[in-house]
Amino acid sequence: MKVVVIGAQWGDEGKGKMVDYLADDAKVVVRYAGGANAGHTIVIGDQQYALHLVPSGILYPDKTVYLGMGMVIDPEALFNELQMLKDRGINWEGRVFISDRAHLVLPRYRELDKKRDAERKRPIGTTGRGIGTTYSMKSERDGIRLADLDWKEKIEDLEDADKEFLNKYSERLISMRVNLTAEMYKHRNDNILLEGAQGALLDLDTGTYPYVSSGMSCSAGAAIGAGIGPRSLDKILGVFKAYSTRVGNGPMPTEFCEETQSELYHYVRETGREYGVTTGRPRRCGYLDLVALRYACQTNSIDELVLTHLDIYDTLDEIEACVAYEIDGQKVVDFPTSIEALNKAKPVLQKFSGWKQSLKNCRLYDAMPKSARDYVDFIEKYCETPVGIISVGYERNDTFLRTKVW
């Protein structure tokens, strides 16, 4: 069985935790897109792991993980991350492989990324990790893949600094590269977990363009990035938080007003620890945007939603969620394509009673307070998509299933 886990908002929804949680029943985990701009946090007991390139399943000693062909990989960042894992007692050798079709990030791409964004009239808010430049080079057919490392003519065409950089890593990269399609066929009868990066609303085609990432963070990208056909995907899970966050520039119709809602804004940010894993930047926070979430379900064929950070609302008397936008005096319930329309959008909010008790120890849906269940039930009806998994804390076990995944 092949299960895809994607972010259903603007990233940072808790995908890493969910992949780690579900990986126990998988044999193989594939990260199919993105680069070191992603940050997936996993908490096990008193240990916290921040992963950027390596798939989250690596923390299980019996799992094999693959970096997919839709990824762009910074060799320096990758081997620093692998060394961090080794230093913390995670034996990864012989368990981490890279698609020979994945593209490589060169050091000068980082500076190009920053320069391009600084020169834009409307900056995107890039992480400056060279991701956009690498994907741009890929689409211009000037990029370099792992498969090209022993293509002498291709290497000779590179700048001297590029060749010097790659020389430090080529041997190790070549030892880890594989034909991913052949590997996936070999594992065709095994449970395979496919891990996305960023979120559906940051996808290059279906996201809030141009304020998007450069890779495919949609569910369709899982098939491409893993080197398989779309009919091989069995289930798609979309992870979302009980509220909305966004990092960087771009429209966010439900963002709290920092001037008039300062207390709520800072409560959600601090309680939810809403700071970027990769950059440390504070995340923008706002009401749960159900218009955007339903759009993510529709464009990604999400079978089940995964709700995280529900416990952040434990102490509030009342919570609100966005059920429509008001744009130029008109009520809008379909997510707009136009950035101008999204910038004008004002959230139409619906109120819900708070539950005023801790959800931390809940492991059954029926054990949750009625007001918490009412909130979840409304989300399901609005999005016409069931919530199959709920997370009520940061640790691996602060999670419970409502339906079987595998």
C-alpha cells in the first residue's frame, strides 16, 4: 500500500510528526519534493529532531528511506544532517538512498536566490537556501543531477568553484544514488509512505502564485517524485492545524491583526511554538481558513484529513473559524486564484464554544469534550472530508487514529 502525506495549508502543519507516527507500519519512506528549506520536527520523549532533507522515517532503525527525484539536494546540508543523526545515535548508513534524478544545489545558488528576491518589486520571502534557483536551473535544463556526477563533459562545463564543491561530496553521493523507479517496483508489495514538503497552498501550480515554493507540494507530486504512476497511490492524507500559519510574504485572509488582536496572536504563536524550523522566523498566525482547506481537499483528492495542534485551543473560552470571504461586498466561498482578490478578502467567521480542558491525554474521539468534537464535526462537514487522525501534543504518542490508515 502507498500512502501520501501532504500539508493542506501553507506548510508547517506537522507533516514530520505524522510521517514519523505512521512510519512504524511502513517498510519504506520516500520524501518526494522540496529541499533544505523544509523543516520537519519530531519529538520523542525528551529528544527533539529537526530534519530538513532526510525523510522522517529515519528514526526507526528498520526503515529504508529515499530522497526522491522531485527533490533538490544541497550536499553540504545533507551530510551535516546525517552527521547530526549519527552523533545522536541514529545509525543511518545503508538505509538512506537518493534518486539519481534528483537535482543538486550548488553554493552560488544560495546567493542567487537572495539576490533575485531582493531585486523583485514584490519579494517572495525566500529562505535563501538556493531552492528556487535550483528548480529554475532544472526547468531551463541547465541543472545537475546525481546521475550526472560521472558525466565528465557535464562536470567540465561547470565553474571551477562548482567542481571543487562537488569533488568533496561526489564519491559519497554516488555510493547512495539509486534508480528510484526500479527500487519502488522492487517494493511494490510493501507499505510505502510518501512524504511531502511545504503545503498544498505553496504548490507551484495550485498555490497562491507567485508566493509559492518552486517544487510540487501537491499530492500529484508524490507519484512524479517517487518515480511511479498516479494509479499506484492508494491513500492521500492532508495535514492541517486547528488554526492557520504562514511564513514569508503572500496573502493570508484569516491572519490575526497584530494591533487589535495582539493577545490572541501572541498566545497562538507562543503556545504553538510557531517559529520556522529552518529559518527561526516567527510565523504569521490566523483563524482556521476552511475556504482554503476545502480547496486543498478538492485539488489534492484528500481521502482523510489529519488535525494537529488542536490542544492549542484548550484554554480559550471561544474559538472562531473562517467559513467564507467577503470581497468587494460579495460573499465568496470558493478559494480565489487572484492575489488581488485574496489580499482584499475579509474572513467571515463562525464562533465555536471552547472546551476549557486539556486534550493531552485523549486517545479516543468519544473521550474528547463535546465542544472539541463539535469543532471537528463542523470541519468534516464543511470540507466534505473525514478527519481520520487527531494530534493533541508534540510527542509521537500524542496522537490517535479514528480510522485505520494501512
